[in-house]
Amino acid sequence: MNEQVRPVMLEQVSQAAKQPKPPLLSRRYALEIRQQLAWHWQAVIIGLALLLGLGISAAILVAAGVPAGELLNEFVVLTVFDAQSLKAVLFQASPMILVGLAGCMAFRAKFWNLGLEGQMIWGAIGATAISLLEVGPPALRLPLMLAAAIGCGLAWALAPVVFKLRLKVNEIISTLMLNYLAINFLLHLLYGSWKDPRSSFPYSPQFQPFERLPELFDGISAAVPLAVVVALLALWFLGISRAGLYLRFVDANPRVAGAVGVPVQKMIIGTVLISGAMAGIAGFLVTAGQEGRLTQSFYQGYGFSGILIAFLARNNPVAALVVALLMAMLFVAGRSLQVFYQIPFSMVQLIQAILVICVASSDFFIRHRIRRVQGGES
Amino acid sequence: MDMITNWLGNTPDFAVPFALAALGLILTERAGVLALGAEGLMLVGALAAIGAQLAYGSHGVSLLLAMGAAAVVSLLFALMVLVLRINQVIAGLALVFFCQGLTGLLGTLLDWTNKPVKGQSAIELWPLSELPLLGKIFVQNPLVFMTPLIVLTVVAFLTRTTTGLRMRAVGENPQAADAAGISVLGFRLVAILAGSALIGLAGGYISVLSTKLWIADMTGGRGWIAVALVIFARWSPWKALAGALLFGCIEALIPQLAAAGVRLPQYFVLMTPYAVTLAVMIWVASGKNVAGNQPGALGIPFIREERR
């Protein structure tokens, strides 16, 4: 197609050379759709968008009272180059990776799963129930808790996807409403029958030592390898397995996929259930790995983070690992800003939203170019 | 008996934010823009109103500033969906999260959190306010009485004026509207600004007239319930008002039950608005005529001179 375009362009160039340049305001500009853009230019555009987002975020941080010289220190040096903080980042990254993968899964099935927090809460409730009811021998307790978390997260994702497919109920609203139900149920448990009798705070009794995720080596929690294993499974599912191939069919065109014999509905339901199960595992990781008990706000911030990770990673599980790690850095830095500069944790959410807006906007420049229209033309 | 009187009397107070937010959403969506950002814009309105109330102490000014603040923030949304043609679901969600972060941050940094403000004194609609049982419904702050008038204005605008007709045309078939010489993006921009101002008013109502203080995330999903309300009101303002009254009834019942000493698990009672939203969505979806009345071009960006 280059050969076709070139003569036209040459003609334009020669016209432009002949005519005197019109004054700036009388020039007209038109938007054109690019057929495609080389991947390195795409990367440059997305990179610029991220830089713009980070610049705006930095300006807001400085305006909120963080000394400009300390920013790099807080966000990079103190999160990655400090052994203690690096552990915290990896620890934080494990549930992040899982919610990010959960987001990727659901979006691959064109399902807006905004219920990640609710599924996380149910995963954590399931795991805690196994602990409180003392199901099974101590050696099997952790696997049972994991299984319960998977089951509960999965179950909480079932209703919205079935109602979406059968009745076309908007899943954005139904999953959000289910979040509110899950949050209130969590509070009901924590202020009621599951409250730690030895404390006045609304949280469950501490888990037994064998109910907590062990530290494997060098103080790195078992949560980290678990998250990586789930990520690899997700990669296998989406990239290698037959189901992943079907899913790409469904994503591209559900009707054609159905016509050539792909079980469209089953694929969508299955993928969304896996998404819910992954969010459930994330809930298990936070309760059994980080907190050691069920608390009333452990889930906060993960729902949006999951969606954001999936969006920035373009639903690619490997990219999701990287983005989740960056989000974990942001979370850890956000907590330290909270301690040292009294900056509320909402700052993290604001920065995340700014990044999403910038990257979403960059898509426009990937898909379009601005062309100057000559005065006489158009 | 007293309980029923109080319950009915409090219903309009809880119903007004739903009604105003749903009305703003209808205005925006009738022009073909899918507005999921209501939850965030309500928070912006609520925070702006509290700030103005703490500074100036006038309810009128606070509510106007709430409208203005929400409209200004919605310019960001307009930029995303009208100019940059971002997927309207992503843009709406990003707007909600942006506003949640922004208001949470500002509310704490400016120290506006948990500062109570004075309410507005109620107006009695005299002969009606003496009615037995129903009397308390007619003792309300001025904005409650204005709400039906605002609904009436919007309905009249949408159905009785040429501008309203053009706006609906833009939402139903932007290509045809464009061919008829109507500025699609211009109408959509105005619809976003006006709708967001109404949503901001709903938020301001919650913070300065209803709860009378600011807490982070105080709207508690009311914006999302309003989005659902618009779907089951089939984009009709009067039906949305009726739905808002239903949700007002439910929300007003919660404190009444507690005051009457009914022993119910508190958090299950707090679930009711969300559970009812879910139930009504499923009920509506299982009926006939599911997509009826939805603006034809809802959620589709308008791009002139471009192949699809």
C-alpha cells in the first residue's frame, strides 16, 4: 500500500512547496486513523504517557507537602534498594499479582469484573472459617484454607456472570453491589461471632502458627512463589491451552466463535469463575500471609489495583507480573508517605487513576495522527 | 404510628440525592454518553459543598459550588470521551477512582473531615403539613420541594424544546444529527456538563443538607445505585423519580428500625439498598422489552468521516 500512497504524498509535498504557507490559524487540521504503528513507536508513546502521569503525580505530591528531593528516594531507593523494603514490596506484590491476573482473566472474557474486592473478601472469609472451625489436621490446614478461599471466591463470581449471560444484567453494577454485600457481611462477622474475644478491635482471633504462610528462605514469604505459580498457570491457560485459544476466538467475535463450535457461554463462565477464584486466593494471601487474621479493611485498594494492572498490562499475564510489582512499590511507598508526611493513602489511588487516564489517552495517539490539511483542499 | 410518620417524613430526604443523580445521568445518557462516573462526581460535589459551607456558611452558595465543582471535574471526562475517544466504560471508571482519590486526599489535607455543619431550617407546606400521618412529608428543606420542579424542567426540556429534541437526536443517531447540521460533540459536552452539575448537586445535598458532615467515600455506592436506577427507569425522568422514592423509603427505614428497637443484625439491614438494587435489576432484566428506550448510540464515540 506504500506504493499507492507515495505519489499522492509527493504531489502534496510539491503543492506545499509551490504555495506560500498560510497563516497559522487558517490552516486546517484533520485526524487520520493510522493503519498500524511500529511497536517501538507504540512503546515510546505509552512511555511518554506514563512519564506525563508520573510528572503530574509528582507535582501533586510536592503540592501535598513532600519535599521534591525526597520523591525519588521514597519511591525508588527506599523500595527496591533497601533489603527490608524489597521484602515488603515482594510481599505486597503477591496479592497484587493475583488480583491483576484475576482482572486479566475477566477482561479476556469481556467481563467487567469490578467485584474483585468482594471475591477477595469471600476468599478470606472461607480461609478464616477453616481456621476457626479447625477443619482437618494441622498439616493439611493451609491447603484446606487455600481450597476454601478458591471455592468461596469462585462462588461469589458465579451469580453476576450467570445473570449477565442469561438476562443481560449489567455486570459492572451487579459485581459492585455484591462488593457492598460482602463488605457488610465481613463487618457482621468481625463485629459479631468472629470477633477476637481477647481484644476490643474488630478482627478475628490470630491464626495458629501452622495456619500462616511460612517464610521460605531469607525471609521471603511462601506467598511470593505461590503467586508466581498461579501466574504461570494463568500464562499456560491463556497462551498455550486449548481453552486460551477458544477464549481468543470468543474475544474476537463471539458469534463466529459460536458458529464454529466453540462453547462460548461455558468459556465465559469458566474464565470469570477462574477470575473469582484468583481474587479469592489473593484474599487468602493477605489474611494468612500478611495479617495473620481476618481484619476489616484488608481488601481496600486491591479492587481498583487489579483492574488497573490488567488494563496497563493489556491483559497479558507476564506484563501483569511486572505492573503488579510496580503497583506494590507504589503501595509500599504510599504507606511510608502516610507515616512520614501524614499524606492519606488516597494519594495512591489518585496516582493510580492519573496513570490510567494518561495511558488510556495515549491510545488515541497510537491510533490517530494529526495531518495538516492544505488550504485549497478539503 | 409515630414510626410510620417519621419514616414517611424522612423518605424524601433520602430520595432526593437518588433522584437528582439519576436525573443528571439521564440528561448525559440521552445525549449518548455512558456516564458511569456518578459515584465520583457525587463525592466531588459533596466535598466542595462541605468546604464552601465551612467557609461561607450559606447553603445556596455551597450547593452552587457543588454543581460547579462537579461540572469542572467532568471536563476531564469530556476530554477523555469526546476528544480522545477513550472507551466510555474505562473513562467512567477512571473518573470514579480519580474522584475517590482526589476527594479522600483533599478532605484530609484541608482538614474538612468530620466537621459538622449547620443544617438548613425546614419549610412547612402549611395546609398539607397538618395532615395526619402524612404531615411530616411536607416539612422539608427547600431543595426537596424544588426537586420535582427540576425533574419537570428536565422533562420539559427533553420533550418540549427543539434543543432537547436535538440532544436526543444526538443520542439516538449521531450520524443523522450531524448530517442535519447539529454539533454532536457540542451537544454532548453540554449534556455532560449539565448532567454532572446535577450529580454534583446530589452529592452536595448529601453532605450539607442530609448528613451535614464529610467523611471519605461518604456516598457509599449511591452513585452506582443511581446508574442502576436509570437503567430500570428506562431513561425516563419520572420513572427515575419513582425509583428514587423507593430507594428513599428503604434507606429511611434503616434508622427507623434501629430507633424502634427492632432486633435485626445491623449489617444485614445495611445491605438492603444494595440487595434491592440487585433484585430490581434482575427483575427488570427478566421482564420483556429489555433494551427498550435505551438511547441508540449510548456508549459509542462519535467519529465523523471515519469508517467503522
